[in-house]
Amino acid sequence: MNDPYVSMELFNLGISMEQPSTAAPEELNPERTIELVKASNDFAFDLFKNNFLDQMGQDPMMMPVLISAIAHDWVYVKHGL
């Protein structure tokens, strides 16, 4: 399965099945969460397109992992969440 879109959907399915063991911070309401996810994904996709797109031919399965890691790092560094 070398289709990165299928890989991303499978990755998202796995995330939706996770059950966190701690409560979310109070300031992380649904609207704020959507705002952070959109901003972090925009940042991750832009960084990916500018720096890593040429490497996808070598290992297309890395795309969803890399985008997710970049997005999570952005939220942590920028917002401490």
C-alpha cells in the first residue's frame, strides 16, 4: 500500500480510536482545538512541501508520520500543549 492518502486515513483512524488517560486542559475547548489543529496542519504541510517533498519517492510511507510529528511539535513549541 504505497498510496499516501490511504496511509493518512489509516493513521487518522488509529488516532480516533485512542483514548487519552488524562483530561484536556480547560483552555482547550472545541473551538480552540480546531483552531490549533488547522494552524498546525497548515504549518506542517507547508514545511513538508518546501523541505521534504523530493524525498517522498524514497519512502512514501513517511509522509503521514512526518506531517503528524511536525504538527504536534508546532503545537507543543508554540503553545505548550
